[in-house]
Amino acid sequence: MLRFIHAADLHFDRSFEGLKGLCEEAVRLLPERNRQMLDNLVAAAIAKEVDFVLLAGDTFHQAKPSLKAQGALMEALRRLEQAEIPVFMSFGNHDYYKAERYWFAFPENVRLFTKASVTSYDGVTSQGEGYRISGFSYETPHLEQGLVSAFPVRNGETYALGMYHGDPAAAVYAPFSLAEMKAKGYDYWALGHIHVPTVLSETPPILYPGTPQGHSRKETAGGFVEYVELTPGHCRHEAVPVAAVFWRELTVSAAHSDRKKLLAELAEQLLALGNEQALLVAVKLAHSQLDAQTTAAVKNGELQQYLNQLLWQDSEIQIASLELLDDTEAERGERPQLSAARTAQHLAVYQDQQIFGELLEELYRHPIAGELLQEHPAYQQDVLAAANDRLAADFALEEDEK
Ligand SMILES: [Mn+2]
């Protein structure tokens, strides 16, 4: 059996984005979170006694990683070396490879893919099973040609693996198709680039583990690496959490809250998220009929800052953002006006199936989204209904003259 960890898109030196209103101590810890994630990844590899670790591109966020960031990564790689765990590392569009940028020689256990052409490494597990890992790296921020066809055919090895940093639907990120990957007959394709964990195929496994540390609200789904066990013709894989801080979303109903109740309710619901992990929570207040002073305290950050101080005393939970889901009555009166007839007129254009299809061409051509859309024929009508609702919420609709 072959056991390995597949990680990608660490963006290890990326800072956390869009955070305001955190308490001082939480802010001070943020740069350390990336380092903790790396520690967690190394610890998982050692605990699971894996045969190797795959890093499938964008380990660094910067093409010119700082000395400090490089030092921290090398230290983690050396700990894997001490545990006799090889690492196969390719470079993506963010950390595209230039040999002269590195302050350190990579440790001996690290096998690098440094060329924008496919190369392979052969290895043997401690149990004597042979494997071949093929991959490539970016040497520039873009790679306009797909490289699947250049991956070697199987050569009698027990396990054949491909490492591929790319996006099936983006012309500048080594576009590929599932069909051509499947046709190679490999046991596993370790993808990188998409930050949301995404399984494109199970037979064989072709998947993105996602970023192991989300750095913004858009990366709520991240936080994992994939632990994989391969036996000939069979694969078991599971997402293992390694993030040092996880993102969450929380909607709190403020329908019946007066100001005094609101404070207690928010603190209670946030603490109920649990005390085991550090959390960054995007909070939305729904159905709020809050008075002007409370609304102001939400909007100017006063409420968020106070709650974050309070939360930090008992947890590592912080509110990353606090927003009102609905407008207050007062604001509703100020919204621009749009007639219902005009709304219908705008939306009528998109009732045309061809126009709608052309606008969303990329989505319809995406290997996963395209399949899902085929199972959901009412998608166009649902989108138009949602757009209509949205317009009604954002604009004050005038009665039309009849
Ligand atoms: Mn990338």
C-alpha cells in the first residue's frame, strides 16, 4: 500500500485579508497562523507515517518569497527529512520557479519539478512497491499550453501519479480535460490551483485538496490536506484538517432583539461554535429592526470590537466581519426607485436562452458545473427569479401606471 499526503496552494506567506476590528492579541497571532498550519501538515505526515508528501504548486504566495518565509519552509522540510519522508514539490503560477531566488538549498529529501515540461521521479516504498511521480512547474506566471499529453505512459511501475497545477477552464493556467487525464491510466492526479477542495473524478481520483489555510472570507471551505491510501486499483482518501484558524459563517437573527439582548445573543451564538479551534467568523445580522444607534454601532465597528475583546477572554474566536443582512426601515426609504415594468423589461432580455447561455458560456463548459447544470434544467428561471428578488430588495419599486 502506498500512503501519502497531497497538499497544494499553501500560499504560506500570504497575509490574511479583509480583517478589521480584531482584538490586538488576535492580530498579533495572525502571521503565526501560517507557520502553525505548516507545523500541522508536518505533524500529520509524521503521525500517518506516509511514504511521501506532494506539494502541488503555489506553496509560496510570492514569486519572490522573503528570506523569513523561505527559512520557515526549509525548516519544515528538514523535519520531514529527519522523519525520512520524501517531498515532491512543483511550483505554480504564484511561486513560479527561478533558481536564483532561493537563499537555501532544498534538503536532500525534496525532489523538485523545476521545468515547464514534464519530468518524472521513480521511487520505492519501504515495502518494496515501485512508484513513478510525474509533474512540471511554472517558470512564468502563465502557462498557456496544457501538458497532460506530455505525461509518460505507465512503465510497469506499481503506482503512477501525476502532479498538475492548473485549471481545466482557464486558458493561461495549463488547461486540461478530465478525459485526457483519465486516458493516461494513472492511479492518482494530484491537482493544485483551485482553493476550494474539489473532487473532479473518483476513478481515478483527480482532485484539488484546496488551500490548507484560508486567508480570506472567500476561502471558507479551505483548511485541509488530502491523506491518500492506494492499493493497486483502489484508492481511499480523506481530507485532514491542518488549518491553524478556520473560517466560518454565522447568521444571527436579530428580529426580536433589543440592544441589550443583542449583545448577549451574539456572544452566546459565537461561543457555541466551539472552543477547540481558532475561528474567524463572518457574522450577518438578519431580520434586524435595530434602532439608529445600534445600526451605527454595527456599521462603525464599535460592536464588533467590543465583542472580539469579550470573545478572546474565553476562546480564540473572532468576528472577522459584522454586517446587516437587511436594510433598516430608514434606509429602505432612501433607496433609488425603479418601476416594476422597467425591471421586467431588463430581465426579459435574459429570458432568451441563447443570450443567457452565451453570458455563462464558461460556466456551462466547466467540467463540474456543466454536469450539474444539465441536472438542473430550471437554472435559468431560478437565476432570473433570484435577480428579480434582488432588484426588489435593492430598489424601491414604484407602482406602474395601469
Ligand atoms: Mn495557482
